[in-house]
Amino acid sequence: MDSSPPTGTYPTNPRLPLLTLPEARDAVRLLMALADDSSEGREARELAADVAGRLPSE
């Protein structure tokens, strides 16, 4: 069995975020629009809070 570490080639281009900051803010707004007292609404509110907590403050 080979005990050497795995090697590979990695792209040299900078990695892009999955969402831009404006897109993430829009997602938070949409999630808050879905928030209500249903179980899905509570989950939307919790996810919105989690995402909003990770966004940089202005």
C-alpha cells in the first residue's frame, strides 16, 4: 500500500463565492418573507438568521 500523500492539480484561478453579497442579502429577504408560525416558516426564519449572521456588516 502506498503511504505517500495524495497529489493533484488545483486550478490557479481564484475561487468565486457561491453567492455574491447582494444575492445573499436577497436570499435573507426572501426567507424572511416566507417566515411565519408554521414549521416551514420557523425554519425559514432560522435559516435567514443563520445566513444574515454570516454576512459582513456595512
